Amino acid sequence: MDASDPYGFDGSDAADALTGRDLDAYLADERLMLGLHKLDLRFPPGLQSRLDVLLDQQDDSGLNAAERGEAAGLVHLAELLSVLRLRARRLSTSENTPTYTEHDFVILRHDLPDHRLVQGEIGSVVGVYGYGAGYEVELTGAGEARVVVTVTEKDIRPAPELNVPDLILSKLKWLNQRLAQGQDLAQLRYVRIKDDPVFRGKHAVTVIIQLPEKPSTEASPFATSARYERMISEHLKQLDVSDVSCLLLTADEITPFGIEI
């Protein structure tokens, strides 16, 4: 490496190794840091697919030396891109930095009737255009469908004050409104949200559903319960939920349980 040019490389393996110190030097350069925001630093889908194949093969039949090297290189690249994204975002002082980034939760400021979305619906940012000129946000549409809409900052507001249990409760309240508007006579009454003891960082959700009457003996109560569990799981799939279970009861069978919806 030429000492007069801290960003030059002489082509040797030793000089081209991007150590943690070198990475800090790169990202301390404001011009380069701003340039990183113009790049798509996500791990390419094709490389992710190849890495998944190698990892599956490693679990099944093992890898040879070349494949182990390839897998290690892909893992290193994924980690490096992740570091670049995080550090570039943290160090950025540009006025052009987007207000929201991918995976941020946002709330609709107003109805979007073309997509049958209502004010207050909570969504997740899945794409950013330019320096925040527009955003792609995934929300729940009519029924159980997920829709991705393109919005601007005037259409959404941040939801930083909400933690995951708050978001789960908000989603269930929204779903209750949808059920009331439809022909389904069931009502979500109570929810208990607990940390999953097996999957760290995820939540197990139990919902008490009030039915107008006992399910018909012709229909399996397990099948009816499974239908609501699938519906609720679909609406909570953006959140850290590992398990959803439902208890179907009539009004006289229900006692207070967890949080009222």
C-alpha cells in the first residue's frame, strides 16, 4: 500500500486485506461515507441462494475444501456488507439521509382507499427510493392479503414508541375491526403475549376468541381454531412471533385473561 494514498492498494493479499482499522478509516472519510448511501449494500439474492445451498449441504453431506472456502467467503462478504450499512448509517450527518430505513415500523397518516388501507395501519418499510424521496411499505390489505404500497413521508409517521407487544396488540385490534366489518361473528377478546422460552427474542401469542355459540359438532373445533391461528399468524408475520394459539369460547365461558383487545 502506498503510504501517501491511504485508499490505494498494491494488489498483494496482505495489503488488500480490509481490517477493522482500514474499515474505520474508509468510513471516517465523509465523501466516501456519503457515497455508500448511494449504493445497494444488501447481500445479493443470488449469492444468498448459493450460501443457503452450501449451508444445507454442510448439514447433510458435508463440504469439500473448496466449498468450505466458498461458504466462508460468502459469509464474510455478508458480514462486511452488514457492517458497511450500519456504519454508514451511523456516521451519516447528511441532510439527505432518509428518515426511514428498511425494517422500520411506520403508521399510515390517512386512508389509502385504492388499497383498502385505513389510517393508523402499521406497516414495515421494505424499500427506500433515493434519499427518502419515496418508500415501499408492506401493510395488511383487505382480508388476509399483504400489499406493498409506494408512499412519501407525508403519508406515514414513525412508530418508535411502540415495542413488539404493543405492535401485536395494535395488529389484533385492527383485525378485530375487520372481523366486525365482515360476516365473521367471532370477536378477539383477550391476548397473552409471552417471551418464547425456546426461540430467544421471539414471542408466543395466545388469543381468546369469543364465538356467538359453540361450534357445530359437524365442524371440528380444532379445524376452526386452526383457521383463526392461520389468519392471526398472517397478520403478525412481520413481527417476532414464533407461535400463535387460539382458544374458542362463548361469552359465559370467558374470564379475564392477559390483555383485553
